[in-house]
Amino acid sequence: MVGKYGLHAMYAQIAVLSILAIILFTKTTNTPRGIRNNNAGNIRWDGQTEWLGMSGADADGFVVFSDPIYGVRAMTKILKSYNRRGVFRLNDIVSTWAPSNENDTDSYIKSVSKNTGIDADATVIPAQYPAVISALIYHENGQQPYSENLIKNGVLLG
């Protein structure tokens, strides 16, 4: 037998837990994939690379990192690999990052150029990687939720 207030308390607890479950589910499903996966650059897994901090891949083949700093580190590693291959200009970087067969690359270039203040035809130097990465994150996810410190530290790890 449940006491006079015990039944009401039980119903109240069930209601609170139900509301919390709805809030958590809504937050998870409304959060962009890149942010949910701690992979704000939306890096696809190639089936071979074992990224530092990688905890797996999602059902669509995007890398899942254990912490956002590892996603930023991976973005830095990719930008450095572009640099080694002679991909220096902002428009070439964005075109390689977001090829036109999957993206509106011209719009993407304009967005990154506007958000970094770097001309689309300008050469990007490593000191500009934090700004470029922040702009890529913003364009990929419609938001850039990470602190300047997290981005800089991720770049340093890369």
C-alpha cells in the first residue's frame, strides 16, 4: 500500500523523468551531427585511419571522437596534409574540403572567406588555421560552439 503522498510523489517522479528524457532526446536529435560526434568538420572515416581520440564511426561513416579537441586536431592534420600537397589558397582548401559533388562549394568559399576575413584567392598560412577551422565548423554545422581556447589547443595538437 502506498501512503497518501507516496503515490503523488511517485507520479511526480515519473513525470520529471519523462520530461528529462524528452529534453535529452530533443537536444540529441536537434544537435548537428558534427557537434554530436565531436567531429565538427564532418570528417568521413576512410576505413583505415585511426585518428587520435577516435571512438568509432556513425552509421553514415562519419568519424566519432571522444572529445571535440580531437576533432579539431584531425581538421588541423587534414589542413597540414593539404599544405604538403600544394593546396594553399583558401578557395582551393575549401574546394578540397567540400567538393562540389557534395556541396555548394562557391557558397562555402564565400562563407569561410567572410567569417575569416581571408580573401578567397589568398594563401592560408598555419597561423590562420584556427580562424579557418572555426569558419569550417560554422559552415558545416550552422554553429560554432567551441571556445577560442579549444580551437587553438586542437590546432596545437595537430
